[in-house]
Amino acid sequence: MTTALAPSSRPVAAAAGAATNAAIDARRVAAMPRGVGIGFAVYAQRALNAELWDVEGRRYIDFGAGIAVLNTGHRHPRVVEAIRAQLDRFTHTAYQVVPYESAVSLAERLNKRTPGSHAKKTAFFTTGAEAVENAIKIARAATRRPGVIALGGGFHGRTFMGMALTGKVAPYKTGFGPFPGSVFHVPAPVALHGVSVEDALRALVQLFKADIDPESVAAIILEPVQGEGGFYAMPPEFMRALRRICDSYGILLIADEIQTGFGRTGRWFAMDHHDVLPDLMTMAKSLAGGTPLSAVCGRADIMDAPAPGGLGGTYAANPLAIAAAHAVLDVIEEEKLCERAQALGDRLKGRLNALRATVPQISDVRGLGAMVAVEFAGADARPTPSSPNRSRPARAMRACCC
Ligand code: PMP
């Protein structure tokens, strides 16, 4: 997860009668439920590239980045121009009623860009959780099996299947059950906290013995780098073993790249760091530069399993978001943002590692590309196994922002 917004300039005195952060926040508390937690009572007035200004005129460096949505920055001119041009044409037809070419060409681009040169198809949705829901629908339709396996510490969204798959109870599941059935969890391999790849695979074998026949499992879904879970990259040998297990039992492997996609890890997708391919991938967030768009991309035969009408949604493939996504892909390509993410991540890791000499509480510096985490140990200078990296502010950020 990203860190707090950092004020980078002194506030400009608010004009007489102008809204203040405190005044708006008091109205929020009265008008909106507390379940929609906020990271900071800093009300945005405008934003550009990596910076954001609040209603009191304070300028911030926006480390929040809209929760991994702004890999191309706030209001990249190419993205703004693409949305503006689309606004002048049409804003909504409902793709399933009257389709448009821009969605078809975006699907073609994603089919080419995602890992693997096999035949693929892409379906568009609106939010990340919706992409996850639909990936599971597609996997179940293709395999005619019920079971789904996810990892402890994983995050997959706030809808019912998203919550069921999410491997963390508080705050995401508390009070919201019961959840859809046939969903199981195994621990994620995180050596720092005492779970080796062998431990995680042993838990999977145990699950197959105790809870579900592998021949009844439709899919294993995981984030190649856990986002909400603490930026833990899945080891290549774990991905290879999962691929082998999936192949031997006819289980589909789903990579949730909602948080890791579009350059953040120094490659287009985190799965580009691995030598095995997923069957399906979910995408959202930085796909469309701040407009709501998500996608499921996968093997063409699997994607075609649901019957016509089984997939979709009123706003799925919204034309403004599709236009923005085309511009995002152009910008990532032309401005070499994968290379930039790698360079920035390397620089950050170098600086954080240098700090270890003077800050012994740093127990780990890790990450792929610009998706970098620093983890602090407990008072005994050991990693805290039950609740890694959970300072109060970090907990507050996660509770609001995943
Ligand atoms: N999967 C992952 C890996 C995520 O990081 C998120 C959002 N943080 C989601 C799914 C859910 O996406 P959304 O909030 O757009 O529904």
C-alpha cells in the first residue's frame, strides 16, 4: 500500500467563506456512513500528475495515487484529450445494446499485450471486484466445477465473492457473512513470516485431502504480488508448482493483476516476471487512468464458456473509460513507463536499504519495480509474524484504502 499524502507546501489562507477541510469533514460524518472510511480529511480541489491540492490551497505529493490507479499520473494530457474527444461523440450506449469499435480494438490490444502469444479474448466490466466476480463465473462455466482456492492475506474486492476470496477477516468481512460457498484458503508463501513455498504447497495438498477433491476445483486465484497483504511477491517456484498442479487436475490459474498491472512492477504485468502463464487475468485500476474500467482477459476457449448474455453490465466497457484506456496504453508504451517504474523502484530500494545501517527496526525492503514496501520489525527487532507491518497509521490506511 502507498503511504500518507505528504504536504509539500504551506497552506494558502482559505478565502473568507470558502469550504475548509474540517467543515466538509463534519458534513461528511453527518451525511455518509462510517463504513466508507477515508484515509485523510483532506478534500481534493484539483490534481495534476503526482500532485494534489486541497480545498484550502495546500499542495501535496499524492503517494495515494488513487490506490494504484494513477500510473500515468493525474490528468495526463493524452488521457484528458482522449476523454474529451469521446465526450463529443457519445458517452453511453450500453455496449451490449449498441457496441462500438473502440472496445473491440482495446480488447485486441490487451489480448496482444498480456503474457503469452496464445489465442485470447477480453471482456470489460467496471470495477476490479466485478472483474474478479466474472473471472470466477467464467472459470466455473468453463470447468463445470464449483471450488475456488485463494491465498491467506490476498485481497480480491468488496462484493460477496470478492469478500469470500479475500484472505483477511477484519475489516473486510466483519459482519457481512454468510459468503458464497466452495471457497477455500491456503497460506501465502512469505518466508519472512515463516511460511515457505513447501509449507504453502503442503497446505494445498492437505486441503485436497480434507476439504475438496482437486477434480472439483474450478480455479486457483492469486495476486502475483499481494497488494493489500503487504507487497509480497509470489516466488517463481511457487507459481511453477501451482501451474503444474493446475495442469494435472484441470484447474484454471487466475492472476489477479488489478493492483500489479500496467507497468507498476517494472513490466506490463507482474506475470511477465514469471515463466508460467495464467489461464485468466483480471485487470482494473491503472488500466484507464482514473476512469472506471476493468477487464478479464484469458484463453479464448475458456472466455467463450459462458453463453451470450451471461456476462456484461449496463456500464461495462464505458466508452469514456475505453478511450482513456487507449491513451493509457499509448502513454505507457511511448513514455517507457515500465522502465521508469523499474528505475524509480531501484532508487527507492537503494535508499531504503542504505537506511538499514542506522534503522535496525527495518526488517525488510522488497518489491518489484515501483511496487516497493519497507517492513518494520517489532520492539524485539523481529518481524511480527501475526500482524506484519501493522503500525497504527498503516492499519488505518489499509482499512480505508484497499
Ligand atoms: N483485486 C485486487 C488485487 C485489488 O487490489 C483490488 C482493489 N484494491 C480489487 C481486486 C478490487 O477492486 P475494486 O476496488 O475496483 O473493486
